[in-house]
Amino acid sequence: MDEGRIRFEQDGRVGVLTLDRPAKLNAATRAMSTELLELIPRIDEDPSVRAVVVTGAGDRAFSVGSDVGELDAYDGPWHFRNRRDYCDALRGLRTPVIAVVNGYAYGGGLELALSCDIRLAASTASFAAAEIKLGWIGGGGVTALLAASVPASDVAMMLLTGDPIDAAEALRIGLVSRVLPADELLPAATELAHRIAERPPIAAQAAKANLRAALSMGLEPAIQYERELQAVALGTRDAAEGRAAFAERRTGDFEGR
């Protein structure tokens, strides 16, 4: 069987993760999940990687989620429940992540896109929480992650029908930030990733952590958490460099310290 692979390439301070199984619409195998789970900690530990782009190989699919043919290989529901999930791995990345949705984002592929911080889509992309059509529901955070971005009625429509929505509808409901022609998508996402990578990395990671907290905490605890993160960031060498660069009217040289 074509087990696929996860390709990782680095372009300056930007890492590019590609789900590479185009013949199967980048359906994720257990081998691919294991590969991603091993890659994520290495990315976070590498100070030269300051932003990450995630996309699918080929021009048809971002990912259609887990390979359905492998689901029966689990030794019962409990073992499936305790699997090491690729969406959890991506969501755990401290480094900012941009999803480049170049085609189908169905099932776990939708969850994978939702696990990223920013989502850009090709005009040919489509999105679906398709599991209900096969008798189950998503388990990679689809409900909570959709509800954090999309109005409740639209979430219900996607979850209860399993029907796909196109890129224009995804933009209208706030599922994606931008829709671009397919040939412009990856260059635009890479340019955005390089802009983020130019920011002080501790501040960027703190901003990402703060956003996650704001989506899961009440108002007052979230504001207090933001203040704590601000104090940590303000005490870094990069913040001192930022103040000096501002005073001297030059571009800052940020080291992640």
C-alpha cells in the first residue's frame, strides 16, 4: 500500500510541511501520522524555523483526512480513542502555522486545516465535515474548532449534513481568511509566512498562545493571562532590541531571546 509521507522543506525561516500522497487525495495513513508526530517537536526545537506552512501535494486535495481503509486495523474502539492524533500534534505546535488549502479539505483534512492558526484557500478548494455520511463524527476537534470561527447555524449545517461548501462560502462564514486563484495560493501563503517569521519569535509564539487562551477562557482570566504573557515578552532581549530599533528608526534584529 502507498503509505504516503510528510515532506518537510525549509525556505529561510519558513518551514513547509506537505502531506504527500496525492494519488489518494493526501489521505493520512498511520505512518504519516507517526511521521508528523515526530516532526512537530523537532520544528519547535529549531530556532531557525519561525513560521510553518502546511499544504497537500498535487492540485486536487489538501487532505481528505484519515485513510478509511485503515480504521479497522485498530484493536477496538478504546485503542482508536487513544491513538496519537495528527491534528493534536499540529495544534500543539508553538510556532505559527498557515494552512494552504489547495483542494479538498474533508473530514480529518478539515480538522487539520482548523488546527492551523491562519487558513488561506484556493478558489477551487472545498470543505466538509463528511464523517456523518459514513456513520460517525469527527474526533480531531472539528466541532469546537469550527465553533470558534464560524456561526453556530453554519457549524450545524456542516456537521449534520456532511455536505461540502466551496471556498467562497468558507470565506463568507469566516472559515478561511482569504481565497486566491490556485496558482497564487502558495506564493501568497509563503510571503505571509515570511512576514510572520520576521517578527520576534517569542512575541509571535506568545501571541499564538494568547489567542488560544482567549478562545477557551472567560474574559477576565483571558485578560489576566494576556498581561502575564505581555510581561514575559517585554522582558526579553528581543523587546529591548525592538525599542532600540524604534528609537533609532531601523529594522530590528530579533534572535528569539
